[in-house]
Amino acid sequence: MRMSRRQFLLSAGAVGLDLVAGRAQADGAPQAAGPPARMVDFHTHLLGVGDGGTGCVISAKQRTHWNYRYFMTMIGHRPGGVVDDEYLAFLVHQLRSSAVSRALLQAWDCRYDDRGRMDLAHTTSLYVPNDYLFRVVKRHPALFIPCASINPKRRDALDEVDRCAALGARAVKVHPPTMAVDPGDRRYRAFYRRCAKRHLVLMVHTGTEHAADIVGNDWADPARLRPALDEGGMVVAAHAGTRAFFDREDYFPHFRDLIGPYPNLYCDTAVLASMFRWRVLPEMLRDPRVVGRMIHGSDFPFASNALVFWNRLRPSDLVSIVAERNLFDRDWKLKRALGVPDTVLTRVGGLLKES
């Protein structure tokens, strides 16, 4: 890879600063040699706009969001290209060329009305059908583990759990703020019970959301996961209820409060090394109980940002991570440099019984 002038200057400066600093690391964390073995990324997104016959939808409102332009630039979209195919090719190439062995790949369900019928007209973010997910996984079984997405408001939710489990799903994703669903509603206990019976990990978005249009953050409070946790299945609070530095809501303490009474509760590290959450990961790493429940997830394609952690990294590590073009590798390298232990980076495989 050709190094840009900016990267060269940063690198040269880093070498000198490393000598001055005596190569001290943030928090005294030791630098392990080589990547951890058998890493599985628990939080990877399948995306599309529907131009490839995939059934995917990105709403008109979502297309005005800043991250849509980022998305199109990232995949190298050109006029006349098929966005869905371009994104999948980009994702496959990035994963194959990384040190990550496999990724749990997520679909994304839409909103449903009060009668449990699909409501794409009021879905103001995105929709990635389970059928498209399973087609992708069938094409790349060595790379991807299927994570279905099922809005518990849909009238066929229990049947869809059974269908997706039969097709090989290992997890189910629910995103309350975009799906307009309250995970704490006890009417959904049958849904949670069915997921547990089918040995499907239930992943629920928690914490503030800024990448998609939402109905509000109240339903993203980990405290609302109690009905799901009471059904006994494994529940992962995606993002651990954390917030961006400018948010007033902070639900992370509620996640921490649930660790003691619920041994089936985990959190992932998705988006926790991003530009807006630079305060979060250092706080989490100070609590051994939290570290014991953390599993690795990148939130691909949303990129980590090493520059906001400049004062916590060795200068040479900062330069190396900034120069890393592979988003999977950039994410785990940054988190490890910040002190995330390899047990967290490799925990997903054990929980999903991946070899």
C-alpha cells in the first residue's frame, strides 16, 4: 500500500515521539504479537438499496443522512453500478483480507403497524430482508453466520423465528428505535421464549442512535430487556447502552446493574471505538464485571477512529491504525491497543460454539 504524504509525516513524527515517551503504552497495556486466533465479529451489517433484486430498502429520509454519502463513497459506487452487489463485494473482500475469521451478518427488519402488518411506508430508515441474508450466507458459508432480524410486532413473529432457525440462523436482531417497538412490552415474552427455545441469541440495540432515523431513545434502555432476560435465553445488549459524548441520555449504568442478576446478559463493543464514543470504552474497561460480559463486534461498515484516542495510544500505534485500510482489522487493532483483552476479541466463537 502506498503511504500518503500525510501518513508519512505522521509516521516520522511518531517514531520520534515513541523514543521520547520510552514507548509507553496507554494504561500500561502489553502489546501482544500477531492477531488473536479465530476472531468472530459479532456485529456486521448487510446493506442494500434494492437495485440488485435483493428486496432491500433505504428510505428517502435515510438517503439524506450524512452516512449515506459515506456509504456510497466507501463502496466506490459509480453511476450505473449495482449498489447491492458493490456493497457485498466490498464486504466480502474486506473480511477475506482481514484477520477476522467469520462475521455474524445481520438482516434488518422494518416497522409494522398495530395489526402486525409490514409498514414500509413508515419505515424511515432501512430494511434488509431475512431471505436476502440467507442467500448471501449460502453463497459464502465460510465467511458469514446468519443473524436474522425479526420485529416482535409482526403477526407472524413466532413462525419467522422457527423458519429462520430452521434455515440456520444463530441469532436474532431487534432494533427498537428504528423498528418502533418497545422491547420491555410483556406481550413479546412469547417471542423471547421462542428465541430461547430455538437457542437463538437475541441481540437488541441499546443506547443512543445517530446513524438512522428513530422514534426516540427511550426504548433503547437496557433496563427494558428484563422480559427477554427472564425467559432465560442469551441476550446481547448491542453497544452496552452507551452514548455519544454529546448525548444527555446515559443507559450504560442500567446495563451494569443487570450484570449481577442476569448471567445470560452480554454486550458487544460495536461502535465503541468511533469518533463520538471516545469516553465509553475506557470507562467500561475499568470494570472487570463488564469486561467479563463483553464480546467483539465492529459495527461494520461504520469505521473506528483512532485519532480521537490520540492521548491513549502510543504514537506509532496511532499512525499504524490510522493507515489501516481494512475496517475489520482497524477496529480490533484499535480496541486491543486501548486495552481490550484478547479474551473479549475471541469470546464470540465460544458463545456461538464456533470452531
